Amino acid sequence: MSKRYMCPVCGFTGLQELPYNQENLPSYEICPCCGFEFGFDGDNNQDTFATFRKLWIDRGAQWFKPDLKPKYWDRKEQLNNLNKNNFETD
């Protein structure tokens, strides 16, 4: 199984790359859940992530790529991933 990474905006744990590497360079990957593009939509900054997260939630927390939405997706459970503060998953 390949390593997956968590989106610091919405808590999705299926990113292919670390959003920002050790040198703080962005991956430019787009989160299929919230649609945030690392390096385009903002910096590696908690304020940027929180602002985009609020906007995403206020707009109904719709999946950016709905065809990739898990069948039993739970927004609250996914957002709880952010409390774990672990951006690498197996």
C-alpha cells in the first residue's frame, strides 16, 4: 500500500503527495474533497487553511470530485482527522 497524506484543510486522508514538503514547496495537488490546490490557493498557513475550511463548510462541504466521494463518507469524522495533526497515513 502506498503512503497517503492528509489535507490540512478538510482532513481527507487520501492525498498522493505531502501538501508542502520539508522545504515548504507545494505539491500543487488538488484535494478531491475540498478542492484546495496546494501552492495555488494559498500558503502553508493555518489561517489560510481555516479560512478555506470555513468557506467550504459554509458552502455545504460539497465534494470537489463527487465521483471519488466514499459511499459512507462522514464530514465530522473526516474533520476530526485534523485534531490528530498527523499528515501521513498508511
